Amino acid sequence: MVRARNLQEFGEVIKTKFIKYFDFENIGILFTSHRDDSVFTYDIQRRPNGQFATIEASKFPKKLGLSGVSITKNTDFVVLYEPERLPEFIPKVDNVAGAAIVKNMTIGI
């Protein structure tokens, strides 16, 4: 369980606690907005020194990419292998972390 009052606090929790349990190169997180029909992407990238840095959030329409398909269909949990091969894949939304190759992708709502 993650508790945070704002996006920056959430990023710090992810970088300091969540990372201990998983060995990620980069992490991309999408938040849905309840105010309008959009999602916010949040990017946490590992730097050459091993530390994680947070990239500012970006806003996109909720229906874009594989993430948008899952969100608009209210799919609880999706695991995709080689998602870049699917026509719905949109890198700016589905590859928020900017990984060179997306081997798998997990979407949970």
C-alpha cells in the first residue's frame, strides 16, 4: 500500500520502497483524471549512477494506446508480451518510461 499526498511524494515512495522489491530499469505510471477525460503519465528513470530520477508528468487523452483500451473497457488487470507489435501501442502513453525495447507490460486498474 502506498500513501502519498501528492505526485512528488508518491514518486519518492516508489523510488525508495517499491524499487527494493523489483529490479526495474525504468518505471512508467499512468494516473486517470476524474476531472476530465485524460490520463497523466509519470516517469521514473534509473540514471547511470544507479539513482532514480523523476520526469515531470504529461497529460494525454484517456483513450490513447493499449493503456487507454484497458482503461475505457474497465479491464482490471492485463499482462501483455511484446506489446509493441500490437497496432494500438502508442509509445508516448504505453512506454512512458522510454525503454529501448518493451518486452512485457502490465496494466492494472
